[in-house]
Amino acid sequence: MQQEHVGIDYSAIHRIDSPANRLLRRDVWEPGNDLGQQSFATVRYFDDLAARLGIGAGDSVLDVGSGTGGPAIHIASTTGCRMTGVEITEVGVEVSERLAREAGLDDRVSFVQADGMSMPFEDGSFDIAISMNVMNVFEDKVALFREVRRLLKPGGRWAFLSGTFAFDEGDAEVRMRMQRGYAIPQYTDTLESYKAKLMEAGFVIDEVVEYISDFRVQMDRWRTAWIRHRDAIALEQGAEQTDHHIDYFTCYLEMIDAGKASNHLVISTRPED
Ligand SMILES: C[S@@+](CC[C@H](N)C(=O)[O-])C[C@H]1O[C@@H](n2cnc3c(N)ncnc32)[C@H](O)[C@@H]1O
């Protein structure tokens, strides 16, 4: 299978039941807030996203980069929609399928191992496409957005939640540290460049919402938890990468506090032909 767009190898992080991941997740999430999400997003962001899109029982929804499936399963459970997650790692799909079975939703929630740049579905297969905290792994966003457009019915809606960054020339070092901590090149965008790329790919932008307050709180908790459980994580993910990842959280928080990083929900529509 083609892996070139995978970015960080999430496989170690996706083993959510491993000893280190259990310790981390117990520290990071308030009771009821751990959906198995692989991000800083809280339940209220997922619920708000579903409400703004008006996702309902008749809808067929695509989730690009579904991780370990928690957010997709939660949205399917609360809205009654049919959900298809696309995830590049094998372990992510395995964990997602298990969580869907445990939730009793495997009749209308499914997961496919594939690259978001080339998804194995017919044109016009979905009413709605969503993606949560995945966009920065894609180098060519216009091509990704065109692939999503292909899969949407005319009039279908596309919503993604993504970190947005406005680095300037003095931020070369912090960019390098963030990239190193994430173990991959990060193809970050400003909110304005996201909008331009959506329009280039044929979408009309409906709404932009800044989601940063909970996100920052959760990021700080991840950082604290990674520091506290550093040795347990190092056993699973390697000491050097663990320390780089802690530094990634530190840099990200500094960028948020400097007003150079945020997190946005961007909702757009594929116009009728
Ligand atoms: C930050 S995680 C977010 C996962 C999930 N959306 C969530 O909110 O829990 C990013 C996910 O994107 C996946 N990913 C990376 N590159 C991808 C690609 N080219 N196609 C599909 N998924 C990809 C990663 O394996 C990871 O599961």
C-alpha cells in the first residue's frame, strides 16, 4: 500500500490500549471526553461540527483520516448517520473496527485503509465529508480538496478542523522543532491560504469557526502527561522521538500564545453542477 502521504507513523500512538497510551489518556481526558480521538479536540467541538452541518439519519458521511475512529463513531452514534472512515494505518483501522463493534454500530460505521489522496469510492458517493485534525499531513491540499469534491454529491458539504499557522521569517527554528517533534514535514497553511485552495478546488466557503480554547487546554494537558510518563512512552516510541514530541507541544503552545497558531473549522459546499 502506498505510504508516502502518511506523515508521522501513528501506529504506536494508535495502540490506545498500550501501557503508555493508557497512562497518557487517563491524565489528558476528563471522564466522558475520551472518545479515542487522536487530537486536542473535545467532544463539544465534534458535537458542534455535526450540528453546524446538520448531519442526520439519512446522511452518508465520509471521515478523511479517521484515526482510531472515536470521533466518527461518536458522530454516527449521536446523529444516526452512516459513516465511512478512511485511515492510512492498518492499526488505526483495526482499533476503529473494534470500537465500532463494541458500540454496536458496525452495521452503519465502517473503516477503510486508504490514502486520503486517492480514496476507493465512486464519484458522488457521499452527502457530507469531514476531517478532523489531519490536513497538515497533506502537501498538495488543492489535489486533496479535488478528491473530496469528486466523492461528494452536488450540493454536498465539506468540513475540516485543522491547525492554522501564520509563521513569519523569525520562526524558522520553531518550525524545525515542531517538524522534528511530529517526525514529518508539516504542510501548514494559514486560514487565508486554506480558503484560496478550497476555492481553487471548486468549493464555496460557508463558514469559518475558530476553535482554540479547549484545544489549548488539552494540548497543555498532553504536554504535562508526556513529561510525567516520559519513560513509559520512551519504551514504546523511543527516547529521542519522545523528547522531540514533548518539545513539539512546547513550541505549539508558544505559537498559540503568540497568536501565530490556532485551530479552525472550515465549512464549504460543493456547488451544484
Ligand atoms: C491527528 S490524527 C487525527 C485522527 C482523527 N481524525 C481524530 O480526530 O481522532 C491524523 C490521522 O491522519 C492519518 N493520516 C495521515 N496521513 C494520511 C493519509 N494520507 N490518508 C489518510 N489518513 C492519513 C494518521 O494516520 C492519523 O490517524
